[in-house]
Amino acid sequence: MESAFDMEGLSAFLKRAVFNIGEGRDAVLSSAKDKMKLAAELVSKGATMLAEPCPQDGGIQVRFRGKVYCASHDDLSGITRTTAVTFEGVTAQLREVLLARLNETTSELGAEKSLAKQEQLVALAARYFELLQKLPQK
């Protein structure tokens, strides 16, 4: 009796094991399909599919914005995402950069001994200030 029980248990275990292996294979295939879809999406956005395979794993390589990616082992999901660019966001970033440069320039001006260099720094600071004034107010 105990032997039959063990065989049933073993049989049930093997069925589950095969089932789980099958699911794993499908997940890998799905993942490979997803990666190929992402590579195709990159090509549609201007990437170039390269003729030579990846030296690490033989996968398909694409060149996008000057960098080479492997469809097999590189994470392409972040590359294909687009971020929303707003006018307000760009002007806020530009304001931060201009303020930082203006601060650097005025600090450098205070320490500068050369009259010619001081004139250049004053002109540069004036330009930064002028650009800041042209930006829309918050």
C-alpha cells in the first residue's frame, strides 16, 4: 500500500514539476518575445539593427543614439520610454542652470584681479541676467 501511495505522490510531483517547467519556458519565451518587440520598437524610432551578433551571448544588437544594445541581455524597456516634456519643466530647468551659472560667474568676478577677465565676467553675468529676465515668471 505504501508503495502505491509513494508512486501516486511521485507522479503528482512530477506532473507539477513538468507543469512548472512548462510555465518557466513560456515565461522565458514571452520574455524573449518582449525583448524582440522592444528591439523592433527601437528600430521604428530610428535605431539600426547591426549585422554582427552580440559577442557575449550571440543576441541581436541594435545601435540607438550612439550606443549599442543587445536584445538578449540589455534592459531595453527604459530606453523605449518617453518622458513628457513641458514648457514649464524646460523653463524651470533653464532658470536653475542660469542662476547657478550667474552665481558661479559673480563668485569668480569677486576673486578676479585681471581687468580684462573682469570685463568678460561682467558681460557674461549681464547676459545670464538678461536671459533670466526673458523667462516667464513662475
